[in-house]
Amino acid sequence: MTFAWPLALGALALLPILVAVYIDRDRRRVASQAAFGNPDLLPNVVDREPGRLRYLPPLILLTALVFMIVGVARPHATVSVDREEATIVLAMDVSRSMKATDVEPTRLDAARIAAKTFLDEVPEKFRVGVVSFASRASVGVAPTEDRELVATALDTLAPGEGTAIGDAIALSLRVGAPQPAGIDAEGGSGAEGTGDGEEAVEPAPRAIVLISDGARDGGEIEPAEAAQQARERGVPIYSVLVGTPDGVVEEELTGGYRTLIRVPPSPETLDLVASASGGEFFAALDAESLSTVYEDLGSRLGTREEDREITDVFAAIAAVLLLAGLTISALLFRRAV
């Protein structure tokens, strides 16, 4: 906790003096009663006496004073608040190996289903975009709040060749960034900012979720280079590994022959881009764990840490304590302290 006006806390040093004054006043009151009358006769005059409960109202009022002084110092605390707006880009691998059925019904279908689960976890005001990549990266749908449009884009993904991971990251950074009017998302100038005199409140996209089962196979940009670009812009990459070591893809050859190609997942590149960008790598090896990853990620992206002044909290507590102290005092002594 920090304070905007810490000098006000110096008033807390006066509290021991107030306590000492109250104790001295209480002793003088008892001595005065003894000097002007017989204390043993007091029960005949007073129906009841509060005993040690007489110290409760002053103690409550003293505590209220502490909260009031701290409130005057304008305390600040880091609190978790809901994000209202952000952009997330789903970068979906549609390479040939995503046709493997080791994750039912296929790796691509499992990733598609889990991505829709993720959409349910993301706050409604978040914009979500889809980038698919095989030998090249392309925009499935630009970031939008229309969840049905995003779901349709996921449904239309079809397997291709290659795994251009670096290109997919670079394109995700461009398509998710705020664009000046008239600049296409895939244009080079649109990736650098929000236009003359404009600046995004926070990095856009807020995060890239990269779903793939292997290392780079083709593409123009190295994954490590693309991850560094993401880090420089403050955009973490959450990479999700899809597949098991038993994955195979059946391919048809010339002459009607068929062959089985082993396609075990390769986590090294995905781990690299996640750590290099400041994100996190998830080794999800089945549809159930993949859904869990998306649910967890969706909840984490839905909040952010923010420094806020909490003077009102201390003021409210002080007000409640003052009211409680005065009420108890009135009940015990039939008068205010």
C-alpha cells in the first residue's frame, strides 16, 4: 500500500497522547467520586454501572480515528479489476499434421472446439480475431466483438501444408493493432501505431493465443524474431501444444497407394516463443486438458491489476465505527461519551 500524502500519517503519533489523557481523566473521575462520597453507596444511587465495558466506546472511537487519519493520507492499493476492452488474436495451426486423430476427433477439430470454449470465457467487450497458418499466414476474421462471426471463421478452417509460426505471430501483431483509417491490417504501416497523435491505452492485441502441434516448417520470419517483436510491443504469446507422440496422418500417394506419416508434436518452438514474448507455454495433450487451458487463460485475461485510491474504503469504515461507538456509548451511559 502506498500513500499520496504520507505526512498525514504523522498524526498517528498523537494517538498515544490521547490515550494517556483519557486514562488520566478516568483516574481523576474515580478519585473525585471517592473524595465527595462513599463509593460503597453508589449501587444504591445508580441502577447499574458499565464496568470495563465503559472502555469499549472510547476504544472503538480511537480505532475510527486511526482509519480517518489513514484515509486523509489517501492510501493507494493494487487491486484486480475487470478488463472492459482488449483484443485477443487466436493463431490457429492448420498444417497437414493437424489432421491427426490422436486427439479426437482430430487435432484441428479439438483445437477448434476448445477455442469456442475460450470465447465463452472472454468478456463480451473483448475483440477476438482469428489468424490461420500453414505454409503462409492469413486472416480468418479481423478482431471483432461478434462471437458468431469468430465461430464461423473457426468452422471454416481447413488443413494445408507447412507451419509458418513466425509469419502467424507477425500477422497477429498487425491484425490486432489499432489501425488508422484507410490502412489495411496486413499493411506494414498499420502495425506501428494508432496514427498521428494517437496512442493505444494498452498494447493491442492484449495477447496472442497460438495453437499448434509442431516446429516451424516454412515461412519468411523466424519464430524467435517474431516473438521478440511481440515482447517489444508488450504482447504475450500463450502457446498451446496439441497432439500426442502417437499422432499419425494418412496420405494418399500416386497410384491409389496410402501411407501413414508419423507426426509427433514438437514443443520446443512453442515453448521458445512463449518464454521469449513473456507469455506462457501449455502442453495440452488431449481435448479435455486443452479446454482447461482455454478456461484458465480466459479468466486470467479477463482481469488486470490497477493502482487505485482506496480513501473511500477507510472513510466508510471510520464512519461505521463512529456510529457504532456513539450507539454503544448511548446504550451504556444513556449519553454520548
